[in-house]
Amino acid sequence: MTISVKPLDAACGAEVSGLDVRNISAEDSKALLDAFLKYHVLVVHGPTITDAELVEFGKCFGPIEKARVKSPLSDREDIMVISNIRQNGELVGSLPDGEMSYHFDRIHQVQPCKGAALHGLEIPQEGGDTLFANMVRAYETLPEKTKQRIEGLKALNTFTYGATSPDSKKAELGPHAIHPVVRRIPETGKKSLYVCRLMTDRIMDMPEDESRALIDELCDHIEATELTYAHKWKVGDIVVWDNRCTSHARTDFSDKERRLMKRVTIGDTQPPLQ
């Protein structure tokens, strides 16, 4: 069966149907990669799959990286568990609770990842939605004066592991990297804004107050509803996103409900280009 890719009624994303996630052909893999580059976010509704099957799905988009922290809920080093579940009082996953500000995965590293695929296994009744901002469209819809102002600028990006908002990051400089404020996507040549609320700390070679004002201005623009897609999870969903041209966030949910997601991280070999 040929897979079908239908654009979502949102700023980014497409729904994939007709795909047997447990048996992906070379033709399917190429179609998925083409859709990934075009729509930035892909949604696959389906039954829950094994960790090995999730890894094979992720390989359609690039090499799979090892997870930073191994969880007792997976025997694989390339599976990241995102969950608020506790065993014997200890968390078994990362990023367990609450709202999380817009961010790019690993923007605080010299070589950020290309993308990620997230699989929903236990979903709270309300909340825990994943929000995606289309950073290509965010750049394209900036005023021309702002585009000229940010051309060639670079920004310092930092992160404290486990932080979910700028206020929860540690004051001292931890893992960090300097990247272009506007990056170019190699396969398409399109420009993408590359700043975010959680991790971008300052614009280089700019006074602190001016830098902060510019970051806030760009983030307010990025997070406007008309530039975002909100995914409301169902058990079995797989969502894969291009981390180079989408930032993402999470809405709050009750800590009385279990949430269990498994993720693979898609590696990249090309640092952000201006």
C-alpha cells in the first residue's frame, strides 16, 4: 500500500496514513524523508510499537544517537524515556512534569541533532500537548527591517539538564554553544530562525538590554498561534520533527496522571549554517 501524506490545518505538519510502521519499505522511507523536509513535522497514528521498531522508524530520517540517560523502562541505549512514572520512589524517565518552554533539542551543543521521533504510550486525559513552531515561516513573516537587523548575528545558547523554563536554569554557565540567529537548511536552502525562549541567553556583540529585548521580540513572534501546531496525543501516536526548523514546547498536565513517552534522537553531521 502506498502511504498518504496529508497536510495539517496548521502552520506546519502533515499526517501520514497507510504506513505499516513495523514493516517500512525503501519506498516508504524515501517518501517519509521527503515529507519530513517539506512539512517539518509528521504525525503517524497507530498501535504502540516496540523500542526496536521505533529505532527503525527513526532511521528513515538519519542516524540514531545514544540517549543521554538510560532508563530501566528500556534495555536499549538509543531510547530516551520521557515520563513522570516512579519506581521505588525514583523517576524512571527524564523531563517528568509540567509545562516546558519552547526550545530546540541540543541547541546548547556544538552539533545539535537533526530531529527526533516521539512515541506516546501513556497519555494524561488533559494536557501534556506538544506544541511546534514553524521557524521557516517565522523567519519569512518577520518585517524586512528585522530580517536585515538579525542577518549575520550569532547567539549564545545554554541549558541546565532538567530545566523546563528560563527561570529554572542555573545561573552559572553550563553546557553552551554559539550558533547563527538565522540558519539555512541544507536540503532546501530555506532560512530558519534559530532562537528559543528556554535556551537562547544572549545575542553576541550586543549590549545586554538590547540583546534581551531582541530575543523577547523574536520569541513573541515565534510563539504566535498562527505560526504553531498543537499536537494532542493519543496512545500509539508517533510524531517526528525537524529540529533544525521547528522549536517545540509542552503544555502542563496533572502530576496525578501517568505520562510515558519513548523517543529516538536523529543525529546530524552538519553544524548550523548561516
